[in-house]
Amino acid sequence: MKEDLTLLVLAAGMGSRFGGLKQIEPVGPNGEFIIDYSIKDALVAGFNKVVFVIKEENYEIFKSTIGARIEDKIKVEYVFQKNTDLPEGINIPEERVKPLGTAQAIYAARDVIKEKFAVINADDLYGRDAYIKAAEFLRNSKINEYANVAYEVGNTLTVNGAVKRGVVFASDGYITNIVESSIEKINGIITATPLSGEEKFSIPDNQPVSMNLFCLTPEIFNYLNRHIKEFFMSQKDLMTCEYLLPDVVFASANENNTKIKVVETSSKHYGMTYKEDLDDLKQGILNEINNGTYNNNLWS
């Protein structure tokens, strides 16, 4: 009997630079969304449940569009990321609209995920090989083992401007550090400018970077239950702070005295950071259709 594997899709963010709700922007030849291709790839890799983390006000549009297409193909659940979904004693200002970060989004799914799972962003096309590698790791991992599916940076860039990526540094197959950076390629040189304000540095085209595709186990929820209140109680500015998934993954691994494996993929990543990225994304999907990865009508 195959082990249950869940795909957790972070879909609560609005695309401010893109200019709208990127998750339901048609990108396929028959109106398919990026999420359609993500679910298809996950199904092929062996995932059998998907959990969407969304804003409550987007529930009906998600269910009537994405849900209607996939609910007969995979088990689907929805959870809502809310700024009020925190332990008692934490009071986020009512005027804050921005979500509280990717780790708090994971926390929203604590009651519906009891199996190993992978995390993705709803507005990123990760490529089939990434899901196959993620599923393979999860099937062979222990209860407190995590991984990050890392890309060659050259397979993740756009000609339309700088992008945020986590530069992955590893030793003996395990991550030693992820430096969140703004990355841009100019005149053939790829430069990473750390978001922490440290000095920028050059990286090669094959430098591994994180696209937030983490492979996790329910142990991460145990860590969140123990520490989420501590994090928010320690913040000086509750209007701007964010509880971030990479930080939590590292902290949980350290607490369990384990390491985070780096799993490298050959997939090309497509995103929609900028409106101009849409044409490249559509062309990438057409290329995969021509290569036989997808049907022209995805769900036919």
C-alpha cells in the first residue's frame, strides 16, 4: 500500500507586483491555471491529497474554478490563513491586512495534515521532476527529516527584473545556510544581494537556490505549536513582522538534532513575479505540451 502524501499549496497571497490574484490567471491553452499543472505533476509523482491555504474571502472562487476541475481526481481540503489564527494572548492590529508569513500559513493546516507533505507556492510552476524528487524523498524519510528541492539559479531567472531566491549553501548533501537574496543577471553575471543588507556576491549559473519547495513531516506542526506564540510575543512591530517557513524548518531541525537534505532538480522554474513573465510562462507550458509532458487539454 502506497504511503499517503499531501501537497500543501500556499495560495493566500495577492500578487501586488503582478497586479492581481495570480493563482487564477489562465496560462494554459484551454484556460488552465498554474495550480492545474502543479496538481497534475503531483498526481503523476504519487501525491494523493492537496490542501489549499487561502484567504477565506477567496473560498468560493477557488472551489468553483480550481476545485471543480480537480476534486474528482484527488482529495481536496481548504484551510484559511487568518491574522486571528494565533494562540491566545497575541493581538495583531486589526488594520494589518498582509498575511503573517509562510510559517503561519503552514500553521493554518495543522488540523488537516497528519501525513508527510510538500509545500509549494500557488503561483510558481515547479516542473514535474521537482515533484518526483520530492515524493521520492518523502517516501524514504523518517518522521523528523526535512528536505528542500533546490534549483539551478539559471533555471529560475526572468529577463524582466530582479527576483527573490534563497541561495542554498550545502555540505555533504545537507543545507548549511539559505541566504534570502534579490537576484539578477546582468551582462551574463548573476548577482545576489542579501535581503539582510550584507554585501552582494556573484554566483554561478548552477548555484542551488530555494523556491520554498520544502518536504516536511507532521513534526513541523509540533514545533509550531510550541513556538509560534513565542515568536509573535517577541516581535516589536506586529504590523510588519513575518513568521517565515525557512526559519522554522531550520529551527525545527536543530531542535530535533537533524539536518535538512538538499534535493537537486533539473526542472526549469517559471513564475509570475512580473506581468511580462506571463508570455514566457505560457511558452514554457506549450514546450512541455509539445514534449509530451502535458496533454493540450490538461484534464482530458
